[in-house]
Amino acid sequence: MKSWKSLIAGFLIVCLCMFAPCPYLFAEENSTEAQEEETEEAIPESYYYPIESNEIKNWPQGPAIEAASATVLDMDSDTFLYSKNAEEKQYPASITKIMTTLLLVENCDLDDEITFSDIVYDLEEGSSHLGIQPGEKMKLRDAAYGIMLASANDISNGVAEYIGGSISGFADLMNERAKEIGCVNTHFSNPHGLYSDDHYTCAYDMALIAKTAYGNETFRKIVTARSYTIPKTNLTDEERYLVNHHKMMQSDEEYYWEYCTGGKTGFTSQCLNTLVTYAEKDGRHLVSVILRVNGAGKAYDESRQILEYGFDNFSSVIYKRNSTKKTFYDIMGLSCLGDAAAFQLNAWKRHPYSDCYVALTLPDTVSSSDLKYKVTQENGAARSVSYQYEGIEVGSSRGSFYPINAPARSMFSRTAAVGEDTETQEGNQTQSIQIEGLDDVFAQTSAMFRVGYAKVRAYAQSHMMLVIAGCAVLLVLILVFIVILIFRCTSDCRLRRRRKQEEKERRRREEEIERMTTAEIEAELRAHMEEERIRKEQEKLAQAEAERAAGQAGEPEKAHKGINN
């Protein structure tokens, strides 16, 4: 009986242990909740990193964000609107693939086919891929979409081998292209962005790379695609359906933003989240770069913050300087010489400049009168003009100027801006555009006179005596001109002195009259009238005397004539 009771008691204890809530578990969970309620999430140190753009005089104050480095670049004017720790070394993760894809579209025909090798397996375990197999064939166009939309590391390796012969060979091409773009703190060692100590960049460089890539029409079509389907291959019987990983592009995502046109995401445990975002609003084109932020959501939120800052606080305008209809040959009047002109060159008959575009981006708090300009020259001729505010470039000429004796070529070179309005717009920056035009004309005129001097010198060496005779005649003419000029100057001086003396005498007389009384004035007038009467009587007497003298001289002459008769 006692055994049965013990058995029943043991069974009840087991049941209680199985179904009753554990007080220790509740205590632990409650303590966690209490801890979350009592403590706030720690603000990372990167939140306090310097924002260089906020230190510029009268520059709009940008938002504080947690990203270790960030920037916003206006792609129409090449103006950096927002810069936080922008040139500090950071690790890019998969946004590296922007450079990979840029080299692909720049150096390959995308209709060509690539055959992948075992290099597709040369990846870290767990990294993103599309399951490419050795021996699989695919169009390079499909490979480009796989790299940008699906962030496929296996395809990136295959493309790197296809273009550069090896991963290291392709990395050399990446670094060379980065140098051409103007990067200041970038070194690539792989095509996909998986962490490596010698694979790094900075926000400033990444913005330049992103802008350059966006200026390529093929790349722009790829990066702005929301989805893409890679068809079946020789080793895969199923289509690969790709969706762009950038959630600000997808309307069904929490982070969707209507102005986002494209971009590239990145993440590794060492690099944390990185993000490049392209945006377009009211005809303006911006790109943002976020490096090293903990959380994809923060990367999207902070990208939107700094892009909205760029759209809300800055204004852009694009000017077009139309090509001139007159040539220097017409301007200098050489056409009047006809075929007799000794130095008629075809170069003189070219237009001094063609259509040229200038895009300026200014904060709403800054006036164009605060701008300074800088002319870049090569071989004595102006090549470009950049406009700066407090040392920050806010725009530059969209062309280069050729010497007058160089082969004719197009002035306008499109590099980055997309869909810009090329009509002339009114604005307060017109003065800067005129300055550029003057620099251009001065440079072209200088080159023109150098060519003319060379022709005259060659002619003088072959016709020395004729030149000497001409110079002698010219010297005589110059001397005669100088003598005539001196004579005329002397006569003018005498005339001016006489007039000055008369004017002085007139003023003296007026002052005397003002000091005289009425009686004195009347007396002087009577005296003057008496003098005038006496003068007239004397003239009459003199005239009468002259007539008598003439009569007396005529009488002897008549008497003499009578005797002769």
C-alpha cells in the first residue's frame, strides 16, 4: 500500500515538473525585459565622427548619422554636398561590384558568352552566389545583371578571370581605373568585396566611382532594373529570377522611396553594412554612399536622410554657351584682304568654340557672387574652368578648348550627368559664364597671333630687301606723322593759352563792374562813348586826308598827260 502511495506521489511530482511554469525561466525573461526597458541602446562612437561639410561657411548643416563615413555627390555638377569622414579608409563589401560591372561594360561586348571555370568555387562558405557550375556558359549581359542585382560572388570571380586573366590581374585593372577616376584612398584586391586587409576604399572615392559608372548608359540600365531573368544555360534547366537587393527601389518594401533609381548593397561581418544609392528628383541626380553602419535598416534610413538634405538645401542650374557663328577670320577683318592675304590659314577660319555646358550647384544660403573660378591650362590654352566656393568645387565647364592651330574637334564631352536640360537658363551665375568666355577668347586670340607671327617671320627671311625698304618707308612716314603731330599740338597749346587769357581778362572785368556804383558805370560809359566819337572823327579826318593826298597826286599826272598830247 505504501509503495502505491509512493508511486502516485512520484508521478504527481513528475507531472508538476513537466507542465508547471519554471520560475527560473520567468525570472530570466522578466529580467531581460526589465533591462531593455531600463537601458537605451548605446550610441556608437561613429555617430560623433566629424562632418566636414558642416564646417564650411554658410553651408547648410547636414544630419548626424551613425555611419562611420558618408557622402552625397551631385552628379550633374560634381559637387560634394555632404561629407562625413569622407576620405577615411573603410572596407566596401559588395559595393565593390560597381567597379567590377563598370569594367565589364566598358571592356566587353555583352552579347559575348563567358564559360566559367573552377574559380567559381573560390569563395568563402556562406557568401552570396547563384550556383554557377564549372563549364556553365552565359551571356555577359546576364552575368552583369547577376553581379549587380543578386550580388553573385561566383559570377564576379568568373568575370574577373575572363577580363583580367586572374583575380589579381583584374584587381590591377580595378586599381588603374580607380586612379583614372581620381580616387585618393582606394585599393582593390578582389572583384566581389569579401573582406581583405588590402581591399579598401573611402566614401569620397566610392562616390566618384558610382558617378562614373552611372554615366555609362549600359551600366545605368542594369543598376536601375528592379528585376531580371537569366535564361536557362547549358548546365541549368531552370531560369534564374533576380530581384534587386536594394529595398529602396521595391514598392512592396518598408524602405521604399519613390526618388530612388538604383544602387548597390553590401555586408560582411567585418565591414558591416555599406550602401550606394542613386536618386533623381526635379531633374537633379544625386548619389549617396554609406560605409560601415550596423544594420541594413539604418543604412537605408541614413541614405534617405542625407539624400533629402541634398535635394532640400541646394539648387542646380545648367547653362549652355552656344557655338559662335563668327570665326576669328571674320572678327579680325581678314576677309576684306581677299586672296592677297599672305597668312590666310584654315585654322583662322574655324569657330573659336562650339557648344559648351556649365552646371553649377549652390546651397540656398550662398550667392553666386561668392564664387571664384579657376582656369586649367595646357600648352598655354585654356582647357577647362571650375567654379569654387570656400575651396569646394560647385561646378565646371563641360568641355575643353582647343588651340587655334589644332585639328577641329567637338568641344562637348559628356561624362556623368544624365537627362539634363540643355537649354540656356537664366540665373545669377551669368557673370561666371562670361568670365569663362573671355578666358577662352583670350587663349584663342593669343594662339592666333602666334601663328601670324610665325608666318610674318618666314616671309621676312625670304624677302629681306623688300622688308628693309618697306621698314624705311614706314619709318619716314612715322617721322612725318610725329612732326605734324608736334606742330598741331603746339598750335593747340597756343590757342588754349590765348583763350585762357581772354577768359581771365573777362572775369577780371566782370568783377570790376560788380564793385562799381551806378554813377561810376554811367561815367565810364560816357567816357567810352566820347572815346568812340573821337576815334570815329579821327578816322574821318584820316580818310579825308587820304583822299586829298590822292587828288593832289592825280593832278600832276593829268598835267603830264596833257603835255604829252
